Amino acid sequence: MKSLLANPDGSVNWEKIRSDYPKVVDNQISATAMMRQMEALPRQDEALWIAYYGALQTLQARGVLNPLEKLRLTKLSQETLAKAVALAPENPEIRFLRFSIQLGLPGYLNLSHHIAEDRAVICEQLPRFAHTGEIPSEHIGKMAAFMLREGRPDAAQATALKALI
């Protein structure tokens, strides 16, 4: 099966993944479909692929009715995201995916251990990555705007993030 998230040459279309991900955040069926498309892509050992897949696992878990299965899938997604962070600990996009997912988890699950750490890395690394071209500037601006709106940055972090919008 050819993935809709692939370029014509079969390589991963990160632009499409980045643009489609926000569209599936509130739709478990679409998140599951995007997961299936991700599974058809090459480079499944790449940290960014693993991070997006882990975030999609959490979105898929939201739609599960059985609470034990929901918890199992959510824990699995956190393990997947931790693996991605371990492979690329300074990548702000990977940290952002984990941060945004953990920010939305209910506190009683006790699975949101990395919020402060991820916030610090995102705020430190996002400005640096803005100049590398590794992450498109539009995507950096969206991450910075989210962090300002939802991430509760301190004054210095907020100043750095505002410069990216």
C-alpha cells in the first residue's frame, strides 16, 4: 500500500504529516487512519516518525471505550514518545509532540512527568532550529504560538517564543 503521506518518490512527506496532524487531533477515526498511513512509510526507526506515531497512539486511545484498554494504549504511546525523545533529545518538534500530548492527559493518570523538562527544551531549542531549516518556519511559528497560549512559559521563554511568530 502506498501511503498518502509519502512523496512521489516514496520518501516521507513531512510537510503533509505536519499539516495533517492538527486536523486529526480531535478525531479518533482520522487519527487511526493517519496511523495506518504512517505504518506504510519508510524510515520507521527515525525519531520524528516515532514521535508522530506515538502522538497518534494517544489520539487513538481517546476513542477507546474500555478504560483498561484506554490506559494501556496511553501508556504505550508514552513509551513510544519516550523512545523518540531518547533518539533526538534536543529536537523541539519531538519534545513539542510529547509536551502537547502530556498537557492534555488527565492528572490522575500520573503520566505527565515531562512537561517542565519538555517546556524548557522547546523554549531553548526552537529559536536555534528556526535558523537551521530543519523545521519549516511556519511550523515553528505554530509551535511557538501554542507554547505562548497553552504552555505557561516564564518571562524569558515567552520573549524568545514571541520572536518566532
